[in-house]
Amino acid sequence: VAGDPRLDHLPRRDGSHPDPRSRALRVTMLASSRERFFRLLFPLWAEAAIHLRLLRADAAIAIAISPILPAGTVDQGIRPWQERLAASRIALSREATPVAIAECDLVITIPGTTTMEVAALPVAALVVLPMQMIGAAPAEGMLEWVLRIPLVGPWAKRMIAPVIIARHRYVSLPNRLSGRAILPELVGTVTPEGIAEHAVALLGDEGRRRGIEEALRDLAGPRG
């Protein structure tokens, strides 16, 4: 049976795990490779990472920033947060998603293709959709130009998004493909504290994380 060759570029995880007592648990938050999403998402991720540090002093926490983002956009986004992140021992990395998440115990991301990369490794992930940002988030193709109409655009996005989400039931691709909640999803008016609390619960439940990885491994199937 032929596997999926699109998965061949991803690092391989053999399903074995080191004793969690032998090293710090690793959490990586993916800050998106699209400029507008990055500008919206980074402050939320930064605050969530700082709250997570307060709850899990022993965790290794990083925010991964896509190397394809323009340096100016990245510098502008991280500058107001650098001192606080450094004081909280939050690492910032410029790495492509497969490299950034290869050795993680937990990934925090938004819906999109990164959820399939998570499935292909596989690694447990928390998928976050902050509905309070929907009005400013970009749509796709011609729809985006229609929704840029002043006043009407943001309102229309906020009205349309809940209908689309309700129709699909799940927001992450692995959950949609499988028809069940493999990856935990946090959808709604999301707070940094809420993200941190959900992350802490997953970090503290090794059995659940391993169960997520096993289900993702079955879903992704073999490589090419």
C-alpha cells in the first residue's frame, strides 16, 4: 500500500518517549506563517506563554516564528514583548513548523495545515480559535476583498464564522477528517489564562497525550 509522499519531509517519531521525569516537558506555540495572522496572534501567544510559565515553572516553552515572515514584521511584533518573555524564560525561535515541533510534548496552534503536520509526526496539540479575532482575520480569495468593505466587512465575518464552524462541528483538519475530537479544541472568546490552563491539563496527563498521538498516527497513515 502506497503512503502519502507529502509526509516525507517531516521528521519521524517512532512512538517511543523518554521518561518525562528525565527532562522538561516541551511546549511549542506556532505563531503562524501569514503576516496578518502573526500580528493578531503573537500578543495572545505571548501572554499565554507567560501565564503557562507561572503554572508550570519546569516546562520548556517556546514560540516558533516562521522563517518566511519578513524580518520587519517579526521585529515589530516581538519588540514589545521581548523583555517579559525573556524574564519568563520563553524562547523565541525562527524555525519551520516540522523542525519546531519535532521534539515537542505539546503544540499549541490555530486551525490550518499545521494541524495535519502535527498529525503526521504525530504530536499532541491544542487547537485554539479565538473568535474575538475573527473580524480582523483575513479570509480567502475574492471573499477577502468583499469583506474588506469598511464597517460591513468585520461585521460580516463575525456573523458568518459561527455558522461555518457550527456546520463543520470541528475546526481542526484531523478532527474533521476523522469525524471525532482527536485534538482538543478551544473555540470562543479565548483568554491567555484559558489557553495556559488547558495546556497545563494536557501536560499533566501523559496518558491523554499518548492517546492523541496514537489516534493521529492511525489517521495519518504511512508515508510514501
